[in-house]
Amino acid sequence: MPAQTMPTSIELLIIIFSALVILSILTIKLSVRLGIPSLTLFLVIGMLAGSDGVGGLYFDNPALVQTLGVIALVLILFSGGLDTEWTGVRPVLWNGLALSTIGVVLTALLVGWFVSWVQGFSFMEGLLLGAIVASTDAAAVFMVLRARNVKLPRPLAHLLELESGSNDPMAVVLTVALIQLMTNPTTNLWDLLWFFLIQMTVGAVAGVAMGELIRWTLNTLKLELRGIYPVLSVAFALLTYGLTAELHGSGFLAVYLAGLFMRRHSVVHQKNLVQFHEGLAWLMQITMFLILGLQVFPARLIPIVGVGLLVSLFLIFIARPVSVYTSLALSRLSFREQTLVAWVGLRGAVPIVLATFPVLAGIQKADTIFHLVFFIALTSVLLQGPPIPWMTRLLRLDRAPQEGRR
């Protein structure tokens, strides 16, 4: 079927978008039955609707994908922070920070070396790809667990939530720093270290400050219209990202921390706010995965299937375990618990969104990197997702933890 250009009629765009969202939601039942995270099916629907699929809709706009992806990630991370209990995070704080810093860097280095070896990339190009795929997606993990009615010990569940919320900003900063180094050869190591320090410090301070400000504002205003509170919280989330980015900090880190610290103490209409942002996060995830699926050209995946599978297997069985065992070497987690953390490091939408950064920066081999990242994320979910319940039983971690532990 010949590819068709995207319709310009607003009515047709609304029909197409709403139909794809409804179809995506209907596939959730299928994903539960198959034990595959529904986000994968959202991607497949986007691919089928795209230029190489049965829909034949030609879509190639990395700038729009990146813009929508950033907005979606802001709202998803804010919701993730809101949904994370501070009392549960505190005992695993240092383990989570170790995974989101040491773990991300080690993953990037190992994958970078391997890609440069098997694909013929330069080490910097391989390192860039490694940084892009270094972050994990806890949402995909918990979808599989809920579908199979498997419950992780609470400390592990909180650790995975904290890691996924805090390693996204780390991966973004590392990706942006490497692109800056590749596009501006005069950049030196000190410049990169300073860039990293400013990004993380400003992001952390701004996130904590904005979280406290949002909570104080919501509790003080006492608005008569309850429906305004969710609108105000969305505006604050977007404002947090924008202000932090303008101050050269990590907006993604700030948004996650803002949600986390806003929830640290009680806030007015808290239950409704959490439910609203959970629904909004779902809409953002579906939208983002559909658009990412549209942006991918399946015909371009065929030439990189062999290399992509090798890199994905290396990431699953070597890079991720090495980074986890190293990061948690000083923790009190048992080897079985560390092994489960290593296995459930599924990749999600963030790497695919980050893969648009090299495309817009004009990096050589950017298109290959984008499609490799897409393939790696897809195979990570398909290969690691279904066996998670089996792994939890094998490691004897599919039962409630003892109270007061850790």
C-alpha cells in the first residue's frame, strides 16, 4: 500500500488520534492475557498505522516527536513522583541513587564498547547509544506483575520505582553531554563535569523547592472549584520543568522530585490529584508510544535486526547485571534480590525519545542509532517482560516481605 501523507484536516486528525487511542486501550486485555506490557502493543499499533504499515500514514517529524515526548515525560515523571511514597523510598534511597548514577554510567560504557565492536561505530557513537538505552521503565515491569497477580517485596518495588524515576534524568544529561562533545570538539572534560554538576544540582534544588511550593499553594488557596486543583498541578509541573531548564538544570529530575516532595506530606484533594495524574500519565504514555511507532520505519529495522538483537542480549545478560551488582555491592540486598533487580530493568519510551536528540543534532549515523534504540527497547520488553513472574518465583521473591526489614 503506498504511503499517504498525514491528513491536514483537524477533523480527520482528531478521528485518527482518538481511534488509535481507543484501539490501544482495547489491547490492554490482550496484553494481560499474553503477559506482554501493553506499551509494546501501543508501539505496534503506531507502526501498523505508519508509512510501512497497513495504515500507510507517512509521518517523519523528529522535532514534533521530541517536543511531544518531552511534554509527555514531564507529566509522566511528575505522576511517578506523586505515586511514590516517601516513607517507602527513604530506606532504599542510597541504593536507588547508586543504580541511577553508577548503574547508568556503567551501562552506557559497556554497551558503548560492545556496539563499537560489533557495529563498527566509533567509541563515542557507541557510548551515545549506550547512554540513550541506559534508563529503565518501571511502569512496564509493574504492568506485567499486575497482569500475572505477582507482588514484589515492598522494598524491591520501591527501589525499582525510585530507580526508574531518577535514572531518566541521568540518561538525559549524559546523552545531551555526549551530543555536545560530538558536535563541539572544543568541549573538554572539565566542561562536561561542570555541565553535569550544574544540571543535577540545580535540578535537585529546584525540584525540592517547587514540590514544597506546590504543596503549600494547593493547601493555602482553598479554592471552591475542586476541578481547578488538577489543572493547577499540571501547570506547576510544566512550570517546574521550564524554569529549571532555563536555569540550566535537569528539568526531568526537578519534575520527579517536585511530585515526590509534594506528596511527602498530605495535600488537599490528594486522592483525586493522584488519580487524575495517573490517568493523564496513561494518556501521555499511549500518545507517546503511538507517535513513536508512527515515527519508526519498519523497513529500516530489517538491516539492523542481527546487530540489534546482539546488543539487546548483551544489555540484558551482561551490561545490566554488571551495572546492578556493582552499584549494589555495598547494599544489604541479597544476591537473589539483586538478580531480580538486574532482570527487571526493562527499557521503555525514554530511550526512544532520547534517540531523537542525535537526529535533530545532525549526528552521523543518527538514523541508525534511532532504529537500533527502538529495536533494543522493543526486544527488551518482549524478552524480559513475560518471564518476570517466573523469575520472581524462581528466586523465591513472590511473597510479601517481612515487616520492618531494611
